[in-house]
Amino acid sequence: MSETTALLDRIQADPETGRAIPDAATGETIGYVPKQTADDVDAAVARAQAAQPAWDALGHEGRRAALLAAADAIDAHAEELATILSREQGKPLNGPNARFEVGACSTWLRDAATTELETEVLVDDGETYAEMSYQALGVVAAIGPWNWPMMIGMWQSAPSLRMGNTVVAKPSSSTPLSVLALIDVMNQALPADVLIPVVTNGAGGGHLAAHPDVAKVMFTGSTETGRRIAESAGGNLARLTLELGGNDAGIVLPDVDPQAIAEDLFWGAFINTGQTCAALKRLYVHEDVYDDVVDAVAAVARQVPMGNGLDEGNVLGPVQNAAQFEIVQELVEDAKARGARIVVGGEAAPELGANFFQTTIVAEVADGYRIVDEEQFGPALPIIRYSDIDEAVASANRLDVGLGGSVWSGDREKAREIAKRLRAGTVWINQHGTLHPKVPFGGVKQSGYGLEFSVAGLKSVSEPRVING
């Protein structure tokens, strides 16, 4: 813990002037962050803009070397970073949680650093020659969420830096310490002012997005906030990548083995205690296997330990903040009032600490229930019975979001045919929410636009240049 304390001491503000950040599980103060203003945002953008030409001039090889060194620094400080993240965000150290997230940061950074983006020859027919290359934009604003603050921050900053941009990163006001710690570690290997954090309230994100010297805005968060970010960026015509809310549907076909898929269904829904944009949020199960699937998933839920994230035995944690906790509780209570069956959980768990809600499986619900129609973003999964696959597909597609979806079947070809009918940016087969740095990711409908990861992600943070002749 002494190394963690040293890192916290290095990044935190004076308690007399800073804002206290609570431990998500206990409510006690972890540390303090500065109360920065619009003037601080302006100063950060100016510094990033001044540093950008030299960073770009290093070329791909020079930037690659610096970014790989930054990834090594993350690995060297992985345990301190994971401890800060676990306390601030609430996710446990073990399981697909804090240590996993820190490891993903260095993995995605290395991938962005080493992915090639070659000049494309468009025409070369003896008469006409045209090629397209990709150049740096300038300053990128990276506005991150509170659920995966380090990893999603890396998804934004790594490709931006790789392409020669500098980055001003604004973390969520709920989880700033994690991002400050990550950037502090990365900056041990990066040139000054290439990656600059700013810690402001929500209005600061709009100010950053509207800044005339910001060429690109990357935002991950709610659809409502995404609309405001788009409006702010519109005055400057800054390019946008928006990864917004989801209410991902899964469809289980009647040919499945419920016991075989139960654990994957559970983690598809409950990774990070359900606080993941592309988690499974509503599960449609054919009537022939409905009861068996409900029982199998519930059996897994009963066995998965929840509690303080620093306890090595826990793999589920609290809801990160009180506002989100109230949403989860409200949606579960609404389902109860309408006659839904609570198979597991269904109640707050104050004996575990602050903002804990029991792992909850809700059965005998239908489209129109709030817990089905609204994104719960917490540890509660509604399971809906269906009889006709066309009806299930229509139910999955009927909402105005489309981040992810999944189809579960013993017949992969049949599953793929149904997957093609789902309106979502990614549709998984017999899994949900698994991501890979080589596979582009993005939403449709009100879940946003733009792609991240791989070559597509590099192109999204650069400007194409065509040379013709």
C-alpha cells in the first residue's frame, strides 16, 4: 500500500482547496482532486496545441517507442493503479475488474502503438495515380465515463497519440483519481504536454468540446450527455466519436444447453457489476428452455461473491455512485410492483457498505416494463419469455439504442442468420460484450457513431489526405 500512497500523494490536490473523492464501497475519503475551471481547460488546450507539432514530428517510429515505454510503465505500476481504481470505482481487484482493466490499458496501448496504417493506393492504372494517407488532426479532447475510467480513457488517448495528436483528457467527476494516476504513470515515458488531464465538473466537458482549438472530440457516456457534447462541438465542426448508452438484448434459442451457457450469460450481464455500456441488459429466452435458463443463471448468481473490492475473494462490487444506485433500486421496485418474480436478490445490501445492491435476476417480465425498456446499468437482469423468433427479434430491435446484441444457440449458422437481423453495432454469438483490439467497435441509432480500435480507430482520429497525380 505504500507505493499506492506515494502515487496518490503525487497526483492529489491540497485537502484545503481540493475536492474529496470517496471510496465507492465505504464512503471514506481516498484523496483530493483540484477544482479546475474553464480557464484551466483553456490553458491545457494551449499547452497541448503547442506540444503537438514536435510530437507529430517524431514520426510513427518515435511515437511508437514512447507509447510502448508508457505501456511498460503501466505494467510496472499495475498494482498501485488497480488499488486506486478498486477503491474509487468500486470494482474488485480480482475477476474481470480492476487488475483486468489495468492490464487492458497496456494491452490496448501496445496494440495502438504497433498497428500499421499504410498509405492506400487508390488508382494506379498507368494514366492516373492517386493515394490516400492519414495525418494528425491536432488536439483531441477525450471525455471519459466512470464505469471503466482507465480502460475507456486509453481507448480514446492511445490511438490519438499514435497518430500524432496531443490529448486533453477530462475524466468523469466521479472517478478522476484513477485517470490522474494512469496519466501520471504514462507521463513518465511521454514528452511534456502530450497527454494532459483536466478535472472539472460536467460543464467543463462542454467547454472542452466547444474549444476552437480542439479538432476531435471522443466521448463515452450517456446518450443525453452525448447530445450536449455534439451540440457543443457543432460550433467548431470538431470531428466526433460518440459511444453512448446501450440496452443490449440477448436472444436464447430453444436448442441451447442452459447449464453450458449459464456462466457466460451471467458475466455478459454482470461484468463490472452490470455497469458496462455493452453489457447484456435484457435477455429474451424461448419458452421451451425459459425456466431452465432462469434457474441456471440464478444458480451462478447465488455463488458469485459481492463485497469490498480490496477483499481478494470478491468479484462483484457496489454501484459506483448514489445516483446510479437509486436508478437500479427504482427499476427493480417498479418490476416488483408490476408482478415480476424476483428469482435472486432484489434488495439493497447496506450490510456490505455504501451503494451495494444484491445481484438480482428478474423473471416473468415483458416489453413495457421499465426494467426492460430503460438501461438499468447495475446488477439486475430481466429475463423475458418469448415463443416466436420473429417477435424476439422485433423486441430486440424496438428500442432507440443499438450498441450490442447477442444470439445464443447450439447451431452457429442459425445464430448468425438471426444476428444479421439485429440492429446493433456488434452482435456476438454465444458470448456478450467481449472486445478485442483488432476488432472495431461502435454503436448505431442513439448509441452513437464512429468506430474505435484497430485500423478503423486510427483512421477516426486522423484526417485523410489524397494526393492525385
